[in-house]
Amino acid sequence: MKRVLFVLSVLLFASCNDLKYADDIVGEWECVSWIDVASSKDKCANNAYFSFKKDNTYTSNVSTQETSGTYKIADGILYSKPDGKLEIAVEINKLTKDTLSFTMSRSGNAEILTLVKK
């Protein structure tokens, strides 16, 4: 019985966080830090912008590559599905009304991207 209550508590907590994340992510975001964990190099150079809308669509411009598609948040993971491409998942480290930080893997290397709301 304790195990069932624990699992239900975890699921309820995760779903509450996802609802809060859904509200907080809406808006225009710009890069302030993009750290390649292996090299500690910051790759931001003001070249990453994201716009998340309430209707679960997004647009991005990363290194002059424009993308649009849909997104969802589940269990603390941000899933984006660029039009005509495969779904991408990144782990949300922090999402507040003004800061979004997530860890992603590019070619097997961990990278941490931090954005602030415009």
C-alpha cells in the first residue's frame, strides 16, 4: 500500500510540474549560455532564439537555421517535433517565468542551454 501511495504521489507531483511548465514556457526566449560539458566551451554567441506558443507550436532560429513544429512537456522532458523531422527530447533543468535551462545531447556530448525570456 505504501508503494502505491508513493507512486501516485510521484505521478501527481510530475503532472503538477508539467502544468506549471506549460504556462511558464510560453513566450520568446534567447540564449545566454550554451555550454559543451566536455570542453566547457560556451557556444551561445547570441545565436539561439525560441518562441513557444500556447497552442503547443514553436519556432526557433539556431545558428541561422530556422525551424518550426510542435512541442509537449511530459515528466520534466521537453519534446519538440520539427516539421518533417524526428522528435527531439531534452531534459529540463530549470523552468521559471524568466529562465529555461535544459540538457541535450548532440553527437553524444552533453550540452546545457540556458535561455532567458525576452
